[in-house]
Amino acid sequence: MFPPRLCLIALLPVLLLVFSCGLDEPQDPLSRKERAWLEKHGPVKVGMQKDFPPFSFLDSSGTPRGFSIDLWRYMAGRLGFEVQFIPDTMKGIMAGLKDDKFDSLAGIFPLQRRKAFFDFSMRFFPVATSIFVNAKITRVYDLRDLDGLRVGAVEEDSSQEVLEIAGINPVLFPTYKGAVVALGQGRLDAVVMDEPVMLYYRKDLGLLHKIEWARGHPVVDRQDLALPVLKGDEVLVRILNKGLAEASGAELKQIGERWLRR
């Protein structure tokens, strides 16, 4: 029989191997309850604006693309769930989430009126909303100068609320592209829209000389994108917050550089 000390020495490599294997096992960032929710639920259905570049849109082949799409795919990969994107208009995705057709959306502003229906994740990206005018309109400096002009906004977008609070009744469009085209063609005098979206379309549609900022580049609203869920869905909110935490820092910066350098 070997002495106890020799037995311990002989077992030491085995013990070290077992210990090191335990250290190599990845730690699940989700709780058991959260993991069980995902396993029982199946694919997370995400309503996406189909023409809200650079955040979410369909490319020429009908594939979902954009900042928010890449963010969702990253979170799904890190947390181990499947994500399914369902494209619609802004009005359509808002109604779809209220009707429980979606689990969440690609990203919207957590406006106070929306909090009556939805709970929100942590905020993940700041967006400025500004006034843009047809190049023939030269004397618009702020919202007050829009009185009497033909002003466009997208239905259910935050810009509709900005204009209505200012006492302006906008011409509502179902799509962002439709509003931009109407402005470029002179069917509208001005549009209030999120800056990245307008700048994306202004370049892609060849409207650089037909659409301009209002004088002084006035910002009429600043909000942050967040991920909504139906009111009371606490488990999914926690999952989304952990996904966003996994993406914070270098990964979020990399996604931003991919889509927002225009």
C-alpha cells in the first residue's frame, strides 16, 4: 500500500484537471427562470420597422438588416436563443406588440404615452430628431416657423407627437421613405424625422440638393432607443437587459461604426 502522501501526489494531476475543467465551463448569465422561459417560449418574435435605416430595414433581397438587427442577433447568439424578425410599418409593429403578436420590437423610444402599454429595457442608443425642409424653403429655424406649411411625419412615430404638442397638424405617412420622397418632390415643405434615418435616405435617394436641414440644424427632440415588451413581462425585460449588457462597450461600438458612418 502506498503512503497517504504518495497517494495525494499521484491524485494531484487528476484534481487539477477536474478543477481546471470547472473553470473553463461558461457561466450562464441567465437565471434558471429566465433560461426556462426561453426554452419553453421558442423563437423570440421581434417586430421591425421595414424602412427605418440605418436601424432596421429590408435590403433588396428582403433580408432584415441594420443596427438594431445586428444588436438583436448578437444578443441571441450570446444568450442562446433564436430570434425571428417580422417586418411592418411603424403603426403596424406598435399595434402588433399591443396585440401580443410580437414579443418585442427592434427598438423604439420609451415615450411616456407608450409606457401605458409597454415596459422597456435599458436604453442603448441616443437619437436626435430634427426639422428638414425642401431646398426651396429658406426661413424655417424652429417648430414655430412650420405654422402654415405642409409638414410631414410618420404615423405613430415620435415626430407625430412632437408636432402635435407644438400645435401642428402633420400630414401622416405610413413609411419613412414615403415622407422623404414627398419632401424631395416638393409635395411637403418640411418633415420632422430622426436624423440618422433622414440622412440615410437623403443620400441613398439622391436628394442631397433637394432636402436640407432647417436653418441652424434645430434639434426638436432627443430620445434613446430601448426594447419594449408588453406591460408586466418582467422575465423578458430581465433577459433583454442582460443581452444589452453583454453587448455594451466594444461590441455596441463596432455595430454602430458598421451602420452609422455616413
